[in-house]
Amino acid sequence: MNGHLGLIHSILPATVDLQVKIPEKHPSTRNLGTERVGSGTIVDPDGYILTVHYVTVGASAITVTLSDGEQHPGKLAAEDQETGLALVKIPARGLPFLRLASPDSVVLGQPVVMIASSGQTARRLSGGYVTSQECYDGHWEYMLDKTIRVTEFNPGFGGGTMANFKAELIGVISLNLNEVGKFSLAIPVDYYRNHEQELKQYGQVRSRPRRPWLGFYPQSFAGHIVIGGIVPGGPAERFGFKEGDIIISVEQKEIRSRPELYQEMWKKRPGERISFRILRDQQALDVEVIGGDRADRYRT
């Protein structure tokens, strides 16, 4: 027990609380609101904090509270909408921080510690075991080839710390899941490590090809992909998609799953045409959409 207490106390000083304000006109407020709370992990003694993108996207003001109650103004230093990660920077040096676990060090059955903010200096924690590292596809045009899923729910606000028993950061807690035995999903820290210098230097990942964004919410239903919603003013709406459309094919490739849909869409780039065949009211239609750039739409 003393060993576990020592582990927790070695991690806690590197955890932070985030209070974020978003302008009402920012497009993210429709789904995420104008005031958000989140968690983060200090990953650099010079004040870089790793968190989840949905907490900070569109931020006009960020207040960061350290575990000892000290507060700093934060700024959004980088965002990676493809992985769902974001970096916040505060004007402080010599901060306690967590080292990143070595690449591909997470294994099935591994015990983990999760610590997340529940309000300024308050922290909640839980422990669990890694049950899966499988792919995850979300309905908001989001997919990760690799995730970390564990047997306990996120104990606090999104963006919290998932660490191994060496007090090294292995992932950023993102979502609670309803899957049996896989209750929390974390974004592996490998995604940050692979592009750390680009994110710090440019605020984005420049070396990776940009993905086209359409602004729809595809849902799996009875072996088909159905459009469950449309983002107002997005490319999908402008080029004629409607809620309830069934996607039959993309670029003449038959689509039966959301990963297949994303993989075909993302072979194109923003500004290029993507051809779809859809089923609407029992009638097959051909629709061409010029993909947008999500980073442009959601830029602060």
C-alpha cells in the first residue's frame, strides 16, 4: 500500500485543472458549450501541458490550476484534431512533470493509474488494467489506429493522466465507453511523442497529410453507414447530403463500416472532390463533395 501511495504522490504534482472559456460565435460551442472544464498533465518543466482537444478548441481564455493551488493563465500552444490531443502553455519554469513512457511499452493486462481533476485543486483517481489497444472510430469524423482501453471509468474531467507503475505517462484519458470490460479510452502518448517538436514549433502537425472534413455524423446501422446528422454550413450540407442518407460507396468502393468510410475519404485532401453513391428514399444518387479543412473551420 505504501508503494501505491508513493506512486500517486509522485504523479499528482504533474496534474492540472483547466477552466476554459470559448467565444459564443465559435463553431465548437454548438456541441461543447462556451465554458469547459478539463484535466491535463505537465509533460515539460517549461510549462507544456498535454490534454484533449475537445476541452480547449476555440479557447479565448484558459486558467490552469496546479495541484498546490497555484494558478497561471494558459494559452493554446498546439492542437492536433486528427489524434484529439492539444498542448497548453503556461508562463512557468521548473515545474514537476511526467516523463513519457517508452514507445509501444503498453501491454494487455498491464495495471495503470488514472488521475483527473474534479475542480481546481481537487483530484480523483482510479486504477485498472489494460484490456485492449484496438482501433477506435468516432461518429465525428475521427479515428485512431491504436488506443488504450481499461477496466475503470475516467475518475474526473476529460484530459486526465493515465500512467504506468513507473509514474510515466502512457495516455491521455479521453472518453468513457459502454463496452463490456473496456470502460475508459485513452489516447496513447505515442501520438504526442511522434510529433512533439512540430506541435511545439508550429502549433500543428505539418508533416502529416491533411484530411478532408465533410461535417457529418456517420452512424453504423444494420450493416450500413447512415448519416445521423449534418453540421450546419459544412461541406456535406452545402453539397446536398441529408440526414438519413445511406452511404453505399466512396470513390466506387463499397462501404460497410465507418473505418472503411474514413479510410476512403482520407485518401483525398481538403479542396479535392470526393464522389459518393448514396441511397435516399429508396433511390440511388451520386453526390460529389469538395472536402473542407477542419483546422480552418475551428481555428481560434
